Amino acid sequence: PTKIAVMTSGGDSAGMNAAVRSVVKMAIFKGCHAYVIREGWEGLVRGNDEDQGSNPTPHEESLDAGPESLAQPRREGKAAKIKFVPTYGEGELLKEGVSEAETVGLKGRYIVRVGWDDVRGWLDAGGTLIGTARCAAFREQAGRLKAAHNLIKHGIDALAVCGGDGSLTGADRLRAEWPELIGMLKDNGDITQAQFERYAHLKIVGLVGSIDNDLAGTDLTIGAATALSRICEAVDSISSTAASHSRAFVVEVMGRHCGWLALMAGVATGADYCFIPEQPPHGSWDDAMCDVLTKHKKAGKRKTIVIVAEGAIDKDLNAIKADDIKKVLEDRLGLDTRVTTLGHTQRGGRPVASDRILATLQGVEAVEALLEAKPETPSYVITIRENQVTRTPLMEAVKQTQLVAHKIETKDFDGALALRDPEFDE
Ligand code: F6P
């Protein structure tokens, strides 16, 4: 049978477990063998200690779980207590916190066959239970060569990668380089001619898992809705204490170079002012902000809420930091001001329903795309546009995303500000 592997990579996001579950179950449903790759690209580069040399995937026979295994009694209910490989060989169990290195029985094993039951209870679990990493080795060709070798050693026919723009850029690089990599492996005698032919075409698909909602080509990334909802809860809480004391709060939110979380949180909470990277103010940001806030104060508002994206920039594209805003609020408006940096509370925790659904639908589509992949079809990233789950060429999505990031980094002012309506703040 076709072997399909799934991994999570880069910053975790809520809904990644639902995506893994969906890929695993859909793969098994389609008669494939399902694998997870623990710890993202890092795990794929490392491979399994035990396979130095041969082609071992031990205990395979015991794992032919199909949908019929739905009938099996559920072993343990809670995601945190998931017995990751209960149907796997000797029944090695994972401790709580499945992705921890002290994982019983999985130490030194990153490519692991999984059965239907292994992903039960994963829909509502936060983070990623198979672990993730930001992998330096994979940025080098030597690392990608090891990753390619490990995929072939384990006979993995197709790979689904759930991650943000960095991880999907990695996926795209592996795709582009694949013919060269397998040529090198053959020349080194690491793979046979038969393997070279069988794995000539890399089947790879991306699932966009990121709280930042910053990948071109998709309306929403897996985890963004949960992060937004968490930010809103926090701002709601802050609002009541702010109103009680007639205080101002500057709330810094994540998003890297993308202002989606900040802007949507501003709309959803009725914040007084937002700073986002995509729309640096034309002139002095402090004047613009103070004008608006003064009007709000005159209208009788007790509290003041300013939301700042961590990547916010001024007209010269220098960072606008929460503490700079606080100083202006205190010095110019005389407001008693506090700063709250929400940090990683935005990223962890249980996914909201829409992230579970998005991840599940996209996981199904990812497996379909992998099974339909032909040498002549592009590798896809699974996206959602106008509420339709769709496939977008991975190369295109990565290229467009990098273009925007590049414009911001190189201060290509006009391009970076393409979203701005020039009349907006005049
Ligand atoms: O990309 C997701 C994200 O949470 C960004 O919003 C943030 O800038 C970054 O990751 C934080 O990374 P780390 O968890 O490595 O500190």
C-alpha cells in the first residue's frame, strides 16, 4: 500500500492535531499506511536510530487498522493520555505530553507508523502532539539530503506538511531539489536503481498551520481563528479593568509581519486604535493616534485600548513598540497606561470549532491531492478561498508570500504598502 506521512513544523497552532488526525484517518480510509514524523523537519532529518542501514519498519503486520477498527473499544479517552502506539508492535506507550523527548519507546524514533486509534481524541487538543521544531539543518542541502534518504528508507510515498510560511518554504525547496537529491543518493549508493525510479517524483502537500494568517493564497490558516478568539478574551478582560480605572492599555499581539490578528482583534473588541505592518501611518503615528483618542475621550470613553501588532512599523518602516506607544499616551494625553504582551497564550490551548473543521476538511483534501498527484501536476498547498477548500500550487503561494516579506524587509515602500488607501489618513 501507499505510505503517507504527516508532520507538523514551525510554530505550533491550534488545530494541528486535528489536521494530523484527519490525514491519518483519511489515509487509512483510502487503504494506505499512515505515518507521523515527530518533531517536524528535524525528525525527518534525524530519522530513526534503528534504521541505520536497512529498511526496518518493525511490527508492520500488527498495524493494519482500517476504518473497521472504529469498532474497537476506545482505549484511553483524553488527548493528554493518548496511547500513541497502542496498536503498534509491543504496545510502546507515550507518556503524557506526547511530543516530549522522554517519550517511552519512541526515543530516537521519529518516523512512526500509526493506526486509526492512535489519533483518537486529538480534535480538541492544543499544540501539536507529534512535536514540532524550527530546524536549522533542513535549511542546508546536507540536511535535506538526509531527509530525502529517510523518506525513501521508510518507503514513504507521500508527505503532508502542516506548518507556516517557513515550513512550507522548506517543503517547496525539497520539492524543487528532489531530482538532484535522489540523484546524489543513487550516486552515493545510498539508494538502489529501483528506489531511484520508484521515488523519482516527490509527492508533497502543504497544510497551512499558523496563527499569523500570513500565507498568500488562503483566506485563513489553521490556528488563526483560535488565536484571534484568545486575544479577544484577553482584551475583553483587560477592558473591564481598564474601564474601572479609566486607564489606557496597549496590547501587543503576535503575527510576525502580518497584521491580521491585530486588525481583526481591533474590530472584534472595538479597540480605539490599531497598528499593523501593512498600513504604516503616512506621517507621525503619535499625532494620528492622539487625535483619535482625544476624540474618544471627549465622547466620554473611560477606557482606551490600543492594539499593536508585533510587526507594526512607522512611515520609515521602523518598528513601533508597545512601550513607545505607552510613553506617548502618558506624556501627551496624560493617560495612566499599562502594557500587556499576550505572547504565547495566543498560540496554545484548545482549538475553536472552526479550526477543527478547517483542519479536518483540509486534511481530507490533502490526502486526495497526494493520491491524485502525477509527475506533471504541481505540488499543492491546501487553501480555503471564499469558503471553498481548494488547492493552490505550493510554489506560487510561497513565492507570493516571500514577495510581500521581501518588500517589507527591503523597505520597498510602495510595494509593501500596496494595501493602503492613500486617502485613508489624510
Ligand atoms: O509564526 C507564529 C509565531 O507565533 C509568530 O506570531 C511569532 O512572531 C513567532 O511565532 C514566535 O516564535 P517563537 O515561538 O519561536 O518565539
